[in-house]
Amino acid sequence: MRGTIRADDRTVHSPGWLDLQASCPGRTGRPSCCVQRESSPVRKTVNHVSETPATQWLRRAGIAFGEHVYEYVEHGGTAVSSAALGIAEHHVVKTLVMADEQARPLVVLMHGDRKVSTKNLARQAGRKRIEPCTPEVAQRHTGYQVGGTSPFGTRKPLPVYMERSILDLPVVYINGGRRGYLVSLPPAVLTERLGAQPVDCALEV
């Protein structure tokens, strides 16, 4: 049976597994919960996904995106989100808030299964030193709770650096501004619309 479920005047579709796998090349396994706005033969009632500063920013910019919700686990990171959604962890992009030697904040986007070489990042960004911010400082700079940090719609504009190989992925999954909530979109959005600067600073975990 086909039907449409409306939530707060928005049509929300939950795609069938075959449709989802075709539209999300990085996906492996069956997802636990995925909300998409594209039409699909299979539609069912899902939890309402309320707006965040990140999704507001994306909509104002006219950028289409998929929405994916999962059960957040404290300190679980991208290993939990990728397993819950049935996608490769390499396709999940984590948003890290760091600062240079003058305490100037910046955002770093990295594959979920890689870590950042702050030494290489500092050299390529023209900084003397770069270190991760504490959770309290990161939240003050971005306006987002740690675990729900998105590079979109931050409290104030921040310079963004991203691992260059992220651009080789067909689709990326990145935090949508809330714990347990990712958005999927083409990686070109990160450079062309967000203004992220590609760098080579990934290290094997």
C-alpha cells in the first residue's frame, strides 16, 4: 500500500531498502532509521525531525539533503552512527572544533575512521600550532552541544578545513546539528557552499 504521512505540514518518506541503497552508495547493511524527502514506494510514519540551525542554513542556501536519525550513544562517535545506519564509517564525516596558538577557533572535517594530524594541519593552514578545543569552548564557539556539532549554521562564521579525500566520496553523512541526527549530501557542498579548504592531514586510526 502506498500513502503519504504528513508531520507538521511536511511530507516525510521513509524509503525502502533497495531505493535507499541505490541513492546512498556508501551504505552497507540494513539501516535502523532513515528519513528521506524523496518519493519512495515504501512510506511509513517516522519521528518528526525538527529544525536545527544547520538545517535552516541548508534550506536557506537551497541545498537538498537527506535526514538520518539513530539512537545516540555517549562517546560512541562515528562507529555507532555508521553501524546504526548501515553505512561505511569512512563515509561519515566528523566535525571537530580546534584552535590555533592564538586561541582562534576553526572547524576540521575528517573521515570517521581517521584522525587528524594537527602538525600537518597547522603547517597547511599557516598556523604555528593547532589543538582540539575543550567541549565547553567548542560549544561556545559553535552553539552546538558536543556530539551534535555541525559545520553548518554555527553561532559565528568559522574557517573550515576538510580532508581532501572526502571529495572523492559520492555522498557524505555529517551531523545535522543535534545528537543522533545526520544529514547526507554531496561532498562538493562542503567546498562550494560552505567554503571548506581541502587539506591532507588524515592519519590511520
